[in-house]
Amino acid sequence: MSEHEYKFEVVMTCSGCSGAVERVLSKLQGVDSYDVSLESQSVVVRGSAPFDTVLEKIKKTGKEVKSSQVVR
């Protein structure tokens, strides 16, 4: 599978919020790596997982996704 990179702007107010996002991404098949930044309110995901699948997993944490894009 090809390597994708997705960027999301996610509303996270504390380390518990960013931790919840990290937990779902760590369990998601097809995710090779991710960077969750509470400071910049951003999540960057790399791997072969489909964009919609990653987006839905992040939304299921209850966090608001303000914007999302496919980088490559």
C-alpha cells in the first residue's frame, strides 16, 4: 500500500484530550506513525489507513475536528 500523510486540526484542551487521540491512533491498523500536538492543536498521521477511517476514529474520541487535509 502507498504511504499517505493526513493533517487534522483538532480541538484539544488538555493532555487527556491529546492522550485519547493518541490511544485510538495507536490501535488503528494501517497507521505507521503519528504526531499529536496539544500546543498547536494538530494531528499528523502517516500510513496506509484510509483518510475517512482515520477521521472517524479521531471524531469518536469526542474531539472537534476543525479542518482536515490529505498532504500526500
